Amino acid sequence: MSEAMAVPTVARATATVDVAALVVEQLALSFGGNEVLRDVNVRLEAGEITGLIGPNGAGKTSFFNCLTGLYAPQRGSICFGGENVTRVPPTGRAARGFSRSFQHVALCPELTIAENVMIGLDREAAAGWLDAFLPLARGRAERARHRDMALAALARLGIEQVADSLPAQLPPGVLRLAEIARAIAGAPRVLLLDEPAAGLNSVETRDLANALKKLRGPDLVLVVVEHDMDLIMDVCDTIHVLNVGRLLASGSPAQIRANADVVRVYLGEEDE
Ligand SMILES: Nc1ncnc2c1ncn2[C@@H]1O[C@H](COP(=O)(O)OP(=O)(O)O)[C@@H](O)[C@H]1O
Ligand SMILES: [Mg+2]
């Protein structure tokens, strides 16, 4: 006699908590004998602004390069939205919504700000068989759509008025915001900003802080590498401290500020 079919009381495990987080486990990267990242374990949450700080050479940019697939770590894993993307190449990560800005301004001087912002969008545009038949009409429509997306990204950062200017005509603060506009134009789900305040004056830095706070969103993992401690303490929900490739501390701005190890190896040296 068979037992009555049991109806599972728990239909399905819901893993909503993990869905949008970027989870890095036991990440290790080295170049020759130089161990650049050692056993880095970190959970980068959507909906937060995460700060990543540490002295020069700590491995911050290398960590970003591992996240975007530019560098292949020797060990460890990177999972986003529950998917292991450790072996996914940079194009595949871009397709999954990974986006970044670079430590040094990398705008094309011959292109207007709007055109620079559109570069990222044009790159991901599909070139299907239809293009062979309708190259002009389709190309024109796509370009118009990309320009609208670029203008929307510039507007989110409050600099839509410079859309048709060339980079050489603009101050560093605006160029930094333009780079961030390029990084957000495609509606990323992971946004990595490498020293966005480098070279900015205090007014430009304040504008940047306001812009970053507006970018915070429930579906975005936003990570900022920065040396400007006031900016980091102001905008971040969680801060991770990297020191010679190892995670030294993680916590809220208040916890990081009060952490004796952090003060010793990093914050102290900032006051020199
Ligand atoms: N492509 C590379 N080849 C060799 N060494 C590298 C490479 N990229 C980074 N490194 C080394 O990794 C270490 C960390 O550099 P980096 O990630 O740029 O630090 P940070 O951004 O924290 O200043 C440095 O010692 C640097 O020389
Ligand atoms: Mg760096």
C-alpha cells in the first residue's frame, strides 16, 4: 500500500538574498612571484555603495580587473546573481551588466562627450543579418536610441549641457562625470569606479559625491575605489580595506574609522 503522496510543505528554497550580490571567494592572483591578491573573500551587495580602500599597490585595481575578467585569478571564484562567472570572458561579463570606469581618464579627444558615452553602447549593439538589408535605416534608428540613452546618462549626473562639447573644452570634474556616464549608459548591474575623485577639486568632489548617492539603486552593485577618505566615509554603506593583497577589515564607515589596524596601515598614512 502506498502512502498518500506527500505535498512538499516547502515548495522551493527562495534565494532572493543572493540573487543580485557579487560574491567573491578565496580569490588569489599573482604575477610571477608577486602575490597581488591573497585569499580575498568578500560579498558586494546590491543596493549599497561599497568602498574599497587601501594604500597604493594594495591590489584594488587588480581586484576590479579580476571582477571584469581582464585578469584571470589563479584561485577562487566570482559569482554574480548565483552564477559562477569566474571563467566568463570580459565580453560575457559586460553582457551580464558588469561595467567600470578607469583610474585614468580615458575619453577619446576627437569625440564629443555624448559620442564618448555612446561608445560603450555601440560596442554592444548586435550586428545581425538584418543589417545587410537595412543598414542605413536600422543604423540611424539605433544611433538615435543610443544618443537618447547617452543624454539620459549625462542628465543623471547633471552634465547634459556638455553633451556636444569636446573633452579638451571641459574641466577634470566634468570629464570624470562623463566617464561615469559612459559606464552607466547601458544600465549596468555591477558598476566599478576606480578612483573617480582623482584630480578633482573640493567642489567637483562634492558634486561627485552627490552624483554617486543618486546612482545607488536596489539592483546595482556599486563599488568605489578611492583615496579621498571624506568622500568614501560620506557615500559608502560598507567599506572593505585591502592591504598588500589581503582584506584587512570590513565594516561601516564608523567601524572602519575606529579600526586600529586600518588607522595604522592606512588612515594614519593619509594624514602625512
Ligand atoms: N599586469 C600586471 N603585471 C604585473 N604586475 C601587475 C599587473 N597589474 C598589477 N600588478 C601588480 O599588482 C600590484 C597591485 O597593483 P594595483 O592593483 O594596481 O594596486 P592599487 O590599484 O591598489 O594601487 C602591484 O604590485 C602591481 O605592480
Ligand atoms: Mg589602482
